[in-house]
Amino acid sequence: MPWNTKILLIGAGDKGTASAVRLFRSGFRPILLERTHPTDLHYNRNFTDAVYRGEKEVESILSVQISCNQFNHKIEQDIKKYQDNRQIPLLCHDDLDIISKINPEIIVDCTGMHTSPLQLNWEEFPCVIRIGTRYNVGVDGHMIIANCGEHMGQVLRKPHNIDSRIKDKPEIVHAPIEGIFISIKTLGEYLDEREIIGTLNDINIMAPSAGYLTGLLHSGHFIACRQPLCEISPAYRKSEMKMSIPVENYAIAGGVLEAILSFLASRHEKFN
């Protein structure tokens, strides 16, 4: 049955969570793969929080962490157990070599725009879908999901020249140095310009402009230089601090669902 197709979503942040929820509700049994120490500005509404809490519920769907320092037969049993319990398994691992051990038929790269491009040898797998117009078909994957403007959620099956810049996006505050970030604010607070958000070592991190705090890292974590610390949105984008998945991410997840269904359909004789 196509619903039992092994689908691996790399990254449990904004795009990974939305894609996992939409695939799950459509009858698929996705598997999430996330780093052992993810830094996610929207952990309050994403499955990345399962890495630190053991499990995370998003819109009544539960994802449960599976530690896999050594991939073995028991982990495969755990994956099936959680899937049979109508839960989404989340594997924590920093080495991409684990992908070949999972042996997925479909891979969706959901790592997001704030991370370096994932170095994945996509031609080794039957279907690799990547999110973001910084990627291109035939160069980075089999299909690309547009993530900006009027093309949001569109499935690209041919090389494109779409502008990858996302207009009117929230302002991201980056770490000026490496160190331990301690937040003194909470998600949803309104900040005045130059109001202190928290500290990085002994340096005050201040809001560059007025707005709502719609994204924030876990407090107490070690942060690398230039890493995103928080997200500030103007008043008219206040809704982005909600616990539910934003409509933009649902649109992208819809593109992921379409791409997967078209791949599965293309293998069936009656669609050839």
C-alpha cells in the first residue's frame, strides 16, 4: 500500500512539522530526523521540542523521540511501534550516514532557510524533495517546493529562475559572539526598540526594532556566532506567535504532499 511508503523528513522545524502533520493526516506514516541539539526559534509549535522533552504534541498529533546513537534492529521495532500507535517517531542523530540505514524511499529536506544547505547525495535515492527555491531540479533533488511569494507551495519539476528572497519576513536577531544565551523575555511579548531581550555571556541582546517576539531559542543553550537568537515581527504579524502551524507552512506542506503523491502515481502502471 502507498500509505506504508517509508518517508523520511529531515528537520523537525517549521517546514518539517507542517509536512509531518499534513502527511500524517493524509494517512502516511512519516519519520522525522533531527539533530541531537537543534536550535529552533519556534520550538513552542514544532516537533523539535521532542528532542528536549522526549515528546511533543502539535495540533493533537504526538511525536516521540527515539535515541539512535547506535542504529539497530530495536530502533526499527520502535519506529513501527510508535507508528502503529498513531504517533510520529523522531530520530535524533547528527550523522547523515544514518539515512542509508533507515533506507527511505522518499526523502524530504525540511532543514529551512536559516541552516546551511544539506549535503545530501540525492541521486542515490528514488525520490528527494527539497523545500526552497535556492535549490533547483536536477541539481539538488528530483522536485522542489517553492517557499516564497505567489509561488508558495508550488511543486517545481523543471529548472526554475524564481527569486529565492523572501520579502516582508520577520526580523531575525543573530548572536554577535558565541556563548550561553539567557532569555529574560517570553514568546508573545511586545518589545520596544532597543529593549533588552536577554544576555549572551555578558552582552545585552536588544531588539533592533519594535514588535512582537514571535520566535525565541531555548534559554541556557550554547550558541554559535551569527546563529539566530530570536525573531521579531511587526504588530500586523502578531498571529505568528500562535501555537498552531502558520498558513504559509501548511501551503508548503501541501506541495510536499502533492509531490509525494505524484511520485507514487508515476510508478503505477495506469498512470504511465
